[in-house]
Amino acid sequence: IGIADRLLSPTEGVPENKLGDDLALQLIHLVFGAFLSSLEHMGIDKLHWTLFATFVRRWAHRDTVIATWHGGVAMLSSLLIDDLRQQHRKNLKARRHAHGVSIERWRSRYTDYSRAVLTMEESSKKK
């Protein structure tokens, strides 16, 4: 996260970092994917989330960060709604509570989403 922060954060009196521009999309997907992977092992921790959100706010001057955040949140929200619907159906059928949402499934789907976005970005650069 430190290297990503150094490349993506604005610096007073210094022109925009060209390397940060070139690597922004890959770095953002890497950091978001790492955050989702850590949820599987650490659970949702307020301190962890606060740190992550602080970095994202610092990088929000980059359009890539905004677009990636938007796409990732939309995709994860859709997965959450699907998980909740499935749980509700299970609860109606079995009259018992389901076992929560699958963070592993979220991480896996985000990885697939991230790869697709990176592939489209590389394809558009070649044209």
C-alpha cells in the first residue's frame, strides 16, 4: 500500500506523477483485490476499513480510482443482494437461518472483474 500511495497521491508543488498515471489502473485493482482477500482472513475490521478508505480518498483525484471504485462497489453490491436473496429463499424453504455471505465468492468475482477491466484497458491502448 505504501508504494501505491507514493505513486498515486498528489504531492504539493510537484507535477502529476506520470508513472502513477501509467500504473494507476493496475495498482488500484491490486490494492482493492488485496483488501478483499484480507477480509477472508481478518474479517471486517473498522480500523482496516478506515485505513483503506483514507488511502482511496487521497487517490480520488485520479479518474481511474473513481471509475474502479464505482465499478467495484456496484459489482460487490450486486453480489451482496444476490447472496441475501439466496439466503432468503433458503430461509423460506428450510425455515432456518442461512450461514452469512461468502467473502471468498466476492473476492473471486472481484478478481474476475479486475482481470476483465485490465484486459479491456490493454486492448484499448493497443488500438
